[in-house]
Amino acid sequence: MKVSKRGEYALRALINMGIAHELGRPLVQIGELAEKENLPIKFLEQILMQLKEACYIDSKRGKLGGYFLLMPAAKIRFGQVIRLIDGPLAPIACVSHTAYERCSCPDEEHCGLRMLMDDVRNAIANILDRFTLEDTVSMTLKKIRRNKAEIPFIEGLLSKPQAEIAGLLPRSRTSLKLKAKPAKALSLSKVKAVPLDVPKALAGADAPIKRKARKLR
């Protein structure tokens, strides 16, 4: 078994989307993936479309659009992805569990080469079918932090409320509580009446002054 360039790029793209999601940024633009991993963007587009058709990822259009994991990282196994992109894991067809083809050997049951390649196939499958994207992302971030290396996807990091608004994460109870409450209607009975006849009000205010002037006379 040999992983092709297409298969390699698919796995690297998934790992990077998994890292971004784990850091609180579920959506990543294809240009960022291509630049970070030094991948040809046109070729990467074709690979991401294949992953999208298989329901591993999805995309969101718009100014803040990009790609994000549709399937939970804990359910994405590397063996499945490699089979999707490159075909069977077995080094020869006669030991494949998903695409078996009889070889030209006259005695397949007692073929030493077939027995050896069957062990190779099982060893590869046991590893690739056991490890998930979640496992690999956790292992990668652990080593990055231990070595104090630069953490990817920090620039343009979406906060959790922003991700909820974008519809990429379910709204939490806390964010729902933070919604503005409608203003209470002001009771008219509590509002003091204001004189509408301004001249009369002013005249009433001048009355004590006029009475005081008459006494002085």
C-alpha cells in the first residue's frame, strides 16, 4: 500500500481543519489550508469536493465562508479516508477485505507470499482503522505545546459567540441568557403632568413679585 499525493493532501487538510476546530475556529478558508501546507489550491479544491461528497466536511459561502468538519472528528478514521481516496489498504488484491481479486497463484490457500501480505495488510489496517482524526489532532497539539511551537490558525480566530452566530456551533445556554430583554413599557400613571399653557404658568410665577411691588407703593 502506498498513500498517493491526493490521499496525503486529503489527510493533511482534515488534520488542519480538526486543529482549527479544536482551537475554537470551526471554519477555515481553502487559501489558508493551501498556504499553511504549501499545497496547490486547484488540486486541493478537487480533494475537498471529494471529502464533501463523502460527508466528511461541508462548506459555507459568503465573505466569512470556508470549509468545516461535518462529521465529528471522533468518527473519522484514517483507514476510511485512505480507502475513499486511494482504494484498498492491502498491498496485493488477493488479501484485500474490501476489493478482493484472485491472483494468478495456482494454490492461493498455501501461497507464502499471500500469507505474508495478509499480515502486512492487517498490521496497516489495525493502525489506520483504530486511530481517529480526534486522536491525531490531540497528539499533534500536545507536541506543539510541549515544544512551544507556533500554534496554527490563531489569526482570525472566531470566538464561540461568533461561531454560534455563523451557525457553525449550537447556541449555548449562556449565550441565550445574554439576549437583551425587551424594555418594559412606561406606565403613564407615573408620569407627572406638565403645564401646557406656558404663558399662564409664567404669569402665575410673576404674581408674587407684582403683589410685593404694590405693597411698596
